[in-house]
Amino acid sequence: MPELPEVETVRLGLAKWVPGRRIEAVEVRHPRAIRRHLPGDVHFAAVLAGRTVTGVARRGKYLWLPLDSGDAIIAHLGMSGQLLMQPHEAPDETHLRVRFQFADDGPELRFVDQRTFGGLSVSEGGAELPEEIAHIARDPMDPLFDDDKFNASLRAKHTEIKRALLDQTLISGVGNIYADEALWRVKLHGARPTDALTKPAVRRLLADVRDVLGEAIQVGGTSFDALYVNVNGESGYFDRSLNAYGREGQPCHRCGTAIRREQFMNRSSYSCPRCQPRPRKPLR
């Protein structure tokens, strides 16, 4: 699933193309793509026609496009969603779900989603912050992210550090890939209890999370297949810089020990046995 760097890459692309443009028409080609918009596809198209997009914002892995009406279009990419800017004459994608046509002659916005796990909806009065995603914590790249509050909240939890990093109510945007990468950098095993961490250790962890996310954003995120692309259909290449994730059996870039893979919450975790030793007293 796309994580913060992939979604931020899409946001940056949309910010170059859609603010200030008036929506002429919306075509919903698959109802599942707007299943979270309970009034249905006719209402979705009608409430957006004639509205002007005023910006592009993000909270964690969610995007929203504020409108001049005070409402907002919320977008979640799910496993395979893409928001693409395409010329009018470009052939329709096989998995095109929603098309936005604008009043000018510029490119149209298309929501393409092979697996239809993602979706769009309209948030009434949600231009500043949609109520539907207000419960999601700020991400560490947000200028208003509170480091001290995060430090205190993390150390007060009785859980494992990797579980905490994936808790979107504590810190948003960090998924499996970037959690593993940050933990490798700070030399912590994902099973380390959060209440055993010192304040300096949490500060170092947060700094490494920011470094990993920032470096990934610079190169367009991580693309393990053709589904993760920016608004121009281009793949990111942070996968070339991974130190832990997906490198089972390959030598650690720091000490040479073979990277291990462990089961974690129905997915995999990758770490270095030497640099990131398991805690002696696992959390119970």
C-alpha cells in the first residue's frame, strides 16, 4: 500500500495541475470507486460540477482537494489507486474509474484503480480538514507535528515500537517499508517495548523516520510494481536505496550480516540480527 512518500509525491504533482481550475463534469465509471460517498454517483458528479479546486492537501495517506464551496474531495489510493493527469485525447486506461474534466483546455484528472480498494468521496464542509480523517494524527513531515507530545505518548504506550509506528492515531503516514528502514537506521528491533525507550532514543528514532521519508519523497517514493506512479505515470526509485525492507538474505550495508525476515501482523519485517538484536524480554 502506498505510504507517505508515495502519497506526497502524488500531492506535489496535483498541486502543479489542479488548483484554480473549475470542474466542468465528472464521470463515474465504476460505483465502487465512490462507495464511501453514500449519496451515490449521480450526487457525486452533481455536487462537484462547477466547483473550483482551491488546493491539494494531505493527512497521512489521505489526500483532499478543497473546493470553493467549502467542501472537499477526499482520495485514498488503497493498494493500486492512481491519480493521473492526462490529455483529453489520451486513450482510457483499462481500470479508469472516475474522470474529472475541467472548464479549460488543460489535462483532465483520472482516478485509475485496478483492485478498487481505493476510493473518492465528497466531504461536506471539509475544505480545511475533512471530518472523516480528523482522527488521523499529523505526520512527522508536518510543520505542526508535536515532537514532545509524540515522545510522551510513545513512551506511555505498552506496545512494540514497530506497532506504534504503524498506529495512524499516534503518527501517520509511516507504513511497513519506512518503519523497517527507520528502525534499521536507529538500530532498534521492531519488538522493542516503547515504555523502555529513553527520550533521547525516541528523538533519534523520529529524526531517522524523517530522514527516510524525506529521502524517499525526493526520488518519488518506492515502486515495487507499475501501480505506484506519480501523476505523470512515472515510478519512484527509492527501492534502490533500501537497507532492510525486502532484502532477506542479503548482507547488511552496515555490518555485512544477512538481513532476516520475520512475520509481523500478517506481513513481513526485515532487520539485521547483529545491528538490531531482539529484546531480551519480549513484550507480553
